[in-house]
Amino acid sequence: MVMVLMLCRSLLVSSTKGSSKYVKWAKEAGVKVSSLDDSFFTNPVIKNYFKACIKAVVKRKNSLSGVR
């Protein structure tokens, strides 16, 4: 089985503010980042936040079927 995950579009659309949220969370945690959303692509802390989120989604176990 092959699964393709496409989240990039939602990160860049201004109505969802996907990447902006990651930058905001990093600022709130005390990470020094620029005010630009480009920090999402360059700051290692923010990139790790995103990687952790993706990992949680991919490794999630369905509570009804038990399928990972």
C-alpha cells in the first residue's frame, strides 16, 4: 500500500495560516525567530515542530480499526 501525504499547500495558504502558527508557537516558547513566515523553512526548532506533527499523524493508530 502506498500513501501520499500532501500538506504543503495548507501551509502556504494565507487563510489557514499553517506556517504562521508554527512560527507563533516557537515565539511563544521563547525561540528567537524572525517575524517572517519564512522562518518555518529555515529555523531548525520550527522544522522539528512540523516533523513531530507529521510523525504523530503517520504513526497514529486508528482507535476503531487498530490499523496504523
